[in-house]
Amino acid sequence: MNLPQDVEALLLDSPKPGSWVPDEYDVSLADIMVDWREADSADVGILGIPFDTAVSGRRGCRFGPQSVRDALVFSDVYEPGIDIDLSTAFAVTDFGNVDVLYTDVLGTHGRVEKIVTEIVKLGVTPIMIGGDHSLAYPDVKGLMNNVDGKVGVINVDGHLDVRHSHHGEVSSGTPFRRLMEDKKTPLDPANFVEFGIGTWLNSRYYRDYCRDMGVRVISAREIHLEGVVPKIEEAIEIAAKGTDAIFLSFDIDAIDLAHVPGTNAPNAGGLTSFQALETVWRVGQHPKCRAMDMVEVAPSLDAANVSSIMGAALVMQFMGATKKRLGRA
Ligand SMILES: [Mn+2]
């Protein structure tokens, strides 16, 4: 595949994940993933964004892309529960990492938007591995730049991420307010869902902002008490209504701290690892779902690598769902 030269210049190679093959019949993602320059085409492509400068609390998710890639080593490309095999009739590529500007949030966002725009233009479904959640803004923009109509967004997150850009400062807590209040191509709040919002992590002020804007906020408690499947179906219906595409943004801190300790702001009472996987499986196979980001895995805060392994599983699940969406499963 080819990208414009000025975009290629913004991409850094990342080490190819190793292949862990305890058995000749096991196939790991590393066995089927091809560097983007060597691929004729691809159905999905991962893009690492090693950037956490916009985190106000505990940093470390700039090392997420590398730790999630390392965790992908242990992923087999077959999942018996959903009976999806990524090793047939499906092409996976790796775009490497964005050459980020560590002291420049908006400069980095500009680079990310440019790259994601071109990847979507190639017809590839991108999976951005963060990095902090400020990146959802350029990630979503990259999809919007390729779509004539509206784009719906499902944000799976412990946090609302609709803070004011305090003193004009953009942070990992501001992406969805920025998207909704964008002057050129605003995200319609009627097509935006906050999914899995956590327990003692969000202020009433921002909850009221969402309500006043008409954003559907689905708390983790509501999901636990009423069931994850009907809540996913409701979220999809909102994101799909009158839109041409859906973006799935997945902040790993939507998942309970027992499953995901390795993140800036762990979440007590969050989603289980299964609920998270099922959410990705169902959203990802919707005909309009065209891109995903998975953010906020911070390996230096982790225990036994489980948060990176969880992040890798979400990436694999989205690939499986994409294969199903494309009618190859
Ligand atoms: Mn977030």
C-alpha cells in the first residue's frame, strides 16, 4: 500500500511482535500481520500512538502501543466462542507508530488526524492503540474526513471526558466536548453515547452538561443491573440513527480495576472483561462501524501485564467483529 509521502514521513516503524508458537497448529497474530509497505491491501490496520502528554494524572500510557503489541504475541487468531478465524480471507497490517511531538498536544493531534484520514481513505479499518484519550479527537476527525454524512460515536469509558479545555488546555478529559462543540464538523450529541460510566469518578456538573446536550449516558451500574446486551443494542441504535459511520472509542478504564489496574484512573465497579469484549464484538460488526481506538493502557501501572493483555484482546475482538462485518466469516 502507498500513503502520501508527507504522511509516510510521520510514521515510525515499530518492532514486529514476536511469534510465540508452543505448537505447530497455533497461529499468532504476528504470523499473519504484514507491514503496511509490503501489503497490497488490508482489511484492518493497527496504528500505535505513543503519547500521554495530555494526561493530568498518572502518565505512562505512551508505552501502551508497545506493551499491547507485546501482548498480542500470545493471541491466537482463532476464537472458538464466536468461531472467527482471522488467518483466512482477512488481511491485517501494521502501520507502526505515529512520530509524535512529546511537548505539543495539538501538533501531535494534527499528525494523527492526517494519518488516520489517509488510512481510512485506503479502505482500511483502523485500530488506533493509545496513548491517552485526548487522541479520540483526531482519531474521530480522521474518520469524519472520509464521510459525507454524520458520524456516530460510542465512547466506552469510566469517564465522561467532556471537561472544559481549562485555560485553553486540551487534555485526556476533553475530547468529547471538543468533538461536540467543534465549529466545522461537530459530533451530533444525539448520535453520541457514553457507555459504562464509572462510579465515583465524574462530577455532577459534567453529567448535567451531557444531559443538557442530549447525550445518552449509560452507567456501569445500569449495565450490571439490566444486562449488557440490551444496553449495547440501545447504544448502537443511537450511534447509527441517521449517520453514515460509527466510531468506537474504548478507554480501557471502562473496565473494572480488578481486571485493569494498569491505567491512570482505575475504576471500581466498571465493566467486566467479558462485558467489554461483548461490547466490541457487537458494535464492531455493525455495518456502519468503520474505526476504533483503544486507549489509556499504562504498563508501568500494571500488575502481571493483565491490562495490556486485556487491551490486546479488545484489539483482537474488534478484528474478529470487522471480519464478520465484511462478510468474510
Ligand atoms: Mn477517557
